Amino acid sequence: MKVGNDGANDKRPNETRPGGMTGEENVDSLPLTAREQRFDIRIARDGTWFHEGDPIRRIELVKLFATVLRRDEAGDFWLVTPVERGRIVVEDTPFVAVEMTASGGGDEQVLSFRTNLDEWVECGPDHPIRVVHNAENGEPTPYILIRNGLEARILRPVYYELVDRADTRGHDGEAEVGVWSKKVFFALGRLPGG
């Protein structure tokens, strides 16, 4: 995958550049074409990015790629630039939540999460937490929305910190366990007999 295009360093005014691209077009609105590519890029479950089977060791390059990462309505992941668009493989989520901080208490509490790429988000209506329970063993896997349909899987140690901050509230004969952030209650699970 090349980054940028032949005109990236072209100092001519936009209207005289080949193709007439101004650089202000919405990359999400670019049409899918027969020239789509399938980049040999994979994001492993632990958040490691691979190219052609080898880990990408330059974090700055991974952060750059992450800025052009998109997910379509079908759930496929794409790297999208103004000049090319290619599919990549994501084993679970493109990000991993590796750290959590909390401020305040009760329903005024604000939980903030840092991803493996040093992006911080505050859990709330725009960045909800969801928990998926494994059908075979019931084990929970928590996620937080980072942006535009892209989630981070919350690492187990961070999840334990989250559970330590959990409240319990009764609901239909069960106790719902969850956390508050920005006045929103995020359910982590249920306990029988609440």
C-alpha cells in the first residue's frame, strides 16, 4: 500500500492538479470501484497490526493507518485514502482498551479509556460500553465504542477495574450489575435473585 499520491507534494493550486481533487472530499463518500484492493494487513486480537505477516513495529505508522480506518455497514474493515481503498482483516476489534481512569462518583462518575494507540475516550452516550457473553461458557467480553463503528476490546485487567467500580440495582427479580459514566448506566451482567 502506498501512502499519499503522486500529487501529495504538488504545490500547484488545486484546480490545476490532475484529477481536480481538492483534498477536502469526504473519503467515506468515495465510490467503491473495480480498483479496490485487498491489503495484506491484519489486526490481531491483541491489537498488533501486521503487514504481509510481519508486525508493523513503527507505532507512528500504525497510528497513521488508524486515522484512515473505516468500517462499512456489512462489518468489513477498510483503509480509505483519497486515492485508494482496500480491505483489511480484523480478528476482533481494531483497538484494545489498555487503561482506565475514573473521576467523580455515582451517576456523576466519568470513566475514561486509553487505547493501545494512545487515544482517550470518555465513556458515555457517544462512547457506550457493551458486553458480549460467550454462549458456551458465559465468559464476558467487554467493548467500548471509539469512533464511527470502531470499537476497542477492554482488556481483562481493565475490565476487573471496571467491575470493582460496579453498582448493583434490582430489575425484574434480578440484580443488574453495571457502571455509571456521564449519567448513563452501562450493564455488565445480571445476578439471579436481585
